[in-house]
Amino acid sequence: MELPRRSRGDELLQPGELLRLRARLRQAAPKHDLVTVIACAFDHRTRMLPFIFADTHMAPAGVRSIGSAMVDSGFEKTRIVLQQWNRHFRPSQMRLDGRVPDLFMVSSMGLHSDQCMAMIRDAHRIDPAHRPLIIAGGPHAVYQPFDLFSADPKDPASADVVVTGEEFVLLSMLEAVLSVRAAGESMLSAFSRARDSHALDGIPGLVFPRNIVHGLPEQLIDTGIQRLLGDLDELPDSVLGYRLLEPPSRRATLGSQAVPADRIRKLSPISSVVLTFGCKFACPYCPIPAYNQRQHRVKSSGRIAEEL
């Protein structure tokens, strides 16, 4: 499961690269008016000690960070659905701002992969003319991206693209797709054209199918290991993601509004804050150093204090 390393000296993005990408997307966002739903897969059969209570009382940092990146890049119509709180959520019935979303993203750990694939399968029930672009990510995608594509003719539902990296990879792909998108064109159609024209091949951190026959990919393209953000102060403020959380409910559909700010502390009394990424040690059983390309990435003390 250990990830390969990029060439020495090529592990990190150039300083300011994420900031410039976010600025470009903010310029492009008003022309596209995207609606996005981000789902955190959670299999309630996997609940166990010592994580009982914490697993349902802490809004995960991963989906919050992706939601924050979308909002910070100008795509305000974004909602985060936690299966911890909304176990009956059905992507085929989701509507946000009265619309079928343009993007449906799902994040999963390996032990929640059954629920992840169930949501992807349900999203494929949407009329193909209106179906959102399905993007998979999270720890399961980082280490086993190929599991998110079906090889079963009886069950051909797959992700359209898997992001095996962090915010920069997702936003880079989004920029590439929007650069070829025509007025009124679906994101799924624009993605397909970008993929087939090789516009995504140069974005490290993606896995996507090519030559799809009867709904099944004949070939999967892996663009390689991502380049990492070195200065974590360039990340969007992850607090933005708290504004996007879907209220807990037993419905299969989405509510009209996200959780009000004054209810967050009751639903998510535990909060996670990213301080550093990486580790200076190299324990043989641990994948963290390899994921971080043997780099140790930090936030400044001022940024940490601000987030706290």
C-alpha cells in the first residue's frame, strides 16, 4: 500500500500556486453557476469502540476542506452530506437550489467502501442527460482508486474520475474541464471532452477511464502521484465548510438550507484542525511518510491560532 515517490525536488508545488489557481477559478465561477453536493460515506455497521460518539459528533475534516475549497473558489452553491447524520440520503433524489447538481463528489475510507459504491450506483440512476459528474476521493481513493471502477457487466456503475490527491488536484481538474465547457453544457459532457482530448493527462493525482464500452472502462489512466502543497497557509479556511453541512434527517432528499451556524456546536461538539502533514520518522508499518513524499508540511502559528 506504500505510495511511490516523485523525483527528488519535484514533490512540492511552487509557492503561491494554489493561491493563483483559486484566484483564476473565482474569475471563472460566475460564468458557470455550478451546484455541488459532497457526500461523506459512512457504513453504520462499522461503528466500534473507542470511536463511538466521536464518529457521529465530529464533522470530518476531509469533506469540510473540499467544501471550503469550492466555496473559496467562487462556487457557493455547495452542500456537504454526512451519512453519519443522513443514512437514508439518496443521490438519485438530491436537488439543491431546485436543480440536479452539476457535480456529485463522494469521499470514503476503505471500511465505508460499500456505502460509497452504493451512492455512486444510485447516482447513476439519474437520467444521463442530467446526471452530475461523479468524482470519488478520500483515503480509499488514494490507496485503492481502481476499486471505484466496476468491471461487472451486471453492475457497471463507476465513478467518472477518482482524485487521489488533495485540493489542488481537484481544483486543477475543475479548471481544465471548465476551460472547455460550452454554455449550457453539462459538466459530465465537458469532462468527457476534456478527458478524450487528453487535457487531463498532465494533472498528477487523477485516475479516470478511457474507451468505455457498454458502461465499462476498457482502460484506466493514472496520471501519477500528486505534487503536494508545501505551505499549508495557502489552504482555504476549513471553517468555511461548516456553513455547508446538511442537517441530520431521515429523508432521502436534501433540506432547503444548511445547518444554521448556532446549531453546529450541538451537532459537532468535537472539531479537528489541521496543524501539520507528514512525519519526520519512518516507521516501517506506517504509510504517512510515503503519502507526504517524505516532506513535513506545516501551518504558521498565526494561522493555527486564527483557526482555533
